[in-house]
Amino acid sequence: MARAKQIIYNQGEGMNKIDPKNTILIAAGGTGGHIYPALSIAQEYIKLGYKILWIGTDNGLETKIIDNPDIVIEKISSRGMRGKS
């Protein structure tokens, strides 16, 4: 939560659209198995008037799949742990 507040209050790229009181943070990336269910949830919250702050990576599918102006994507450096499933 502290990292999310830092991202929101730093007013990074696109962050001026985010009001912390009306924002849902979603962290999902990498494969469609994580992204598509999270995107469905995000779309339902958008219908209710919430803004979405999505935490993802440069390498994940989320960069290609998500094309919605109501979803602000903030990218972090992350990767899976080898040998873990």
C-alpha cells in the first residue's frame, strides 16, 4: 500500500488522473491467466465509477492487452522465480 501511495502522490506519467479515494489498485502481469480475470474485475469497477491503477511490467502481456483510458498502468521491474510454479 505504501508503494501505491508513493506512485499516486508522485504524480508520475498519467497519475494526475488518480484520486486515491476513488482508486482500485490491481497488480497482475505476465500471462493472460492473470491478466484477463483482473481486467474483467477492473472493467466492472470502472462501470461503478472507480479509476484503476494497474501495476505491471514492460515484458508482460498487460502492455499489449490493456487499451483503456480509464486504466493507468504503472510499470515496475519484476520477474518470476525460476523453478517455482
